[in-house]
Amino acid sequence: MDKKEYEIINVLNHNTLLCNDNNKKELYVFFGKGIGFKKKRGDIFVENNDIENFLLALEKDEAIKYKELLEQVSSNKLIDVVQEIVYKANEAFNYKINAKLNLTLLDHLNFAWQRQKNNIIINYPFLDELRFIYPKEYDFSKKALHYLKKKMKPDICFDESELGFLVLHIHAALKNEKVSNVLLNREIVYTCIEFIERKFNEKIDRKTIYYSRFVKHLEYAIHRYKKGIQLQNVLLNSVKDICKNEYYISKELNIILKTKYHIDLDENELGYLTLHIYNLKNRNK
């Protein structure tokens, strides 16, 4: 079988090539140790075993944005470092990283660089929570930030505040979501938790498995609502009867979700949410 050929658009570093498929008009990022060595723009790159499991494709619109971004970024070093982080992320997460991370992470860090030049620091306020809810993404992002700071010296030293944003970018790439959607989900979670705390009249421990389960259930419930997926809850009537107060809280939460975020969960979802609220209340004591 003939191996596919691609035109090299850019040699990002010795391990990374940006290539064009002339037939499908798609842009590919190839990762592999040494595949960019002695290569140059315009060369033909032949698919080979060195890039197995390291191929990431960008859709047409994303490919255009990525090419434009590469022209805007003044630091080739930053481009190289971001590509290396994406390469390592793809390895660390079993090649499940969405190719858009090449675009979104470079865009974010380039903008962060400009902010820091103007002494503008934006902190992500819920870093400890991210560490507990997304431990794998957090651990990888911590190493990635250390690598970023080391490689970018003395040009710039990225602030530690970037760690939270790195976690969110990695998580979004894993879940195949937009970073803006991930941020919106985090806002929804905080809104719901603050409401529950007011109803409980006490703070909820955000480092328990019950909190993590509540957050992940709420995220999945939102995802199912947006995709039109419905669940059956055979325990619904029992939940309503046994957890009356918590079910009422879940109904109030749904009013907030509907009013503020245009999300309307059905009774089956609210039944499951009630159980998580019950666990939060009783395990918080």
C-alpha cells in the first residue's frame, strides 16, 4: 500500500511538523522523535512508522486560525515549547488529546505573555479545587508549567497563576470541548455550590469524594441536557419521599439553571442530583 504524502508547511522543531494534505485540504501536526531533522518548508513528508500514534489533525477552520496564529507569534521558542507540551500531553493521556490544544494553548500563552509585559496578572481563584477534581490534568499541568518557565527564560517567566488555566486547557482537550464551555461549567458549579451552602448554612468541604461526585454528576447532567440524552431514574419516587428537603433544593437549583443558563434538567436528573446533595449534607458533618 502506498504511503500518504504531505507538504511541509512549517518545521516547528526537530520532533514536530505542520503538514498539509492537498487532497483533503486538512492540516496535520505530526509528532515523532527527529522527524523534522533536516526538513524544510515545501518538502514532501512521507507517512512512516516514526509518527505512529502522534498524528493530530486540525479541521479546516482551525487549521486556518492556527496558520494565522503562527505568523502572529513573535517567539519561535514559545511555538516549540507549546508543541512539546502538546506532544507530552498526548503521550501522558493515551493519545486522547484533541488537536485544537495546539491552537488554544499557543493562543492563550501568547496573550498571557503580552499581559505580563504590561504587568497584568489574572489569577484563577479555584486552583485547589481543580487539583482535587482533575488530579491527572493538574499533575501534568504542574510539570508543563515548570517546563515552560525553564525553557522560556530569560525571555519571560510565566507567573504561577497560569497553572489553573493550563489545567482547564488540558481538561478541555481531553473532553473535546471548548475552553469557554469548561469555564462556563465551572461557573455553573460555583453558582450551585454557593446556593447549596446558603441552604445548608455551612461551608461544604471541597476536598471530599462526595463533592467531586456532585461536580462530575452536574457536569455530565449539563452535557446530557445539551445533547438531548435522557436517563431513567427508577429510584425517583423513593428519593422524593426520603430526601424531601434535598429534592426541594434540587428543584430550586434547576430554577437558577433555567433562569441564568437556559438549562432545564428533567425530574430523573434532579433525582440523581438530590442524592448527591443528600450526601454532601450528611458527609459534610
